[in-house]
Amino acid sequence: MAGWTDRTGGRLVISGHSQGACGAAAAVWQLPLRARRRVALLTYGSPLERLYGRWFPAFFGTACLEALSGEVHCWRNLWRRTDPIGGPVRVKGGDRGPEVDRAALQDPLAYGRTREQPLPAPVLGHSDYQADPEFDRERAALLDRLPPSAVPRQRPDAPLDQGSSGRSSG
């Protein structure tokens, strides 16, 4: 088993979509408890409860997800009623913040047609959560719940990495 040391005292933000949400939860469970308390978790289109909780209750059942919610600094889950795979995780947020599940995202994002938008807006279902304006709002709110020291900062003496365009300068 590998050890994990956090020398910065910072916190971690872990995000995952679909099965990536399950991978994100599994990754958090691999951290020592004191490290889990510095983690913000953002899941979206998550099959944690809907599929994994039913088929693997010993690993992703209600008790496991409730425990995870109590061990991370904060967790927010985004879902849509039109998503056939992802859904709510049905976990309380406890006294550390709002419930884990946000109210269902609107899908489609707009109804009806206009001169500017002559075609109906697509039903997004399990896709494009990051295109929804609520995604940015929820992510910002989640990050606001972490103390400022949780956001990594560049060392003042570190050189700026400008990258490379792939062309020589000569």
C-alpha cells in the first residue's frame, strides 16, 4: 500500500461523470480519512445509486454513500430526469452544507422556438452536463465552500511555463 502525504495542507477537488463518478468515489475511499476531509466531490450523470448501489450494495449501497458524504468536505451531485444512466444519489449533506443532490437540471435547456433559435433545443439526457449553465454555478458554489488555502497557488519563485507552439524561434 502506498502512502500519501499532503505537504501543502491543501484540499482536493475531484470530479467525475457517469462511471467516472464511481471512479471518483472509489479514489476518495482510497485516501486516508484525514485526506478525505479535505476533498470536495462533484459528480454528474452519476450511476452511483441507480445502478452501482443496486448491483454492488456492499460497495456502493446507501450506507457506503452516506459514509462517503460524511467523510468528504463537501459533495454535490448533478442529474437530469432525462438521463437514463445517471440520477440522484439520495444522500443527505449533513450539517456541513446542502444536500448532496441538486434539484434535477432542466432538460432541454429551453422550450419552444424563436426566430433566433428556430430548431428545438436538444434533449441532453446523459450528455453535456458541462454545457449547462447550472454546472458552472454549482461548481463555483462548491469551490466557494472550500477555504481559500485549498486552492493551489503557484510559488512566487516558480518560472512561468509558456508552453511550446511546436515551432522554432529561429
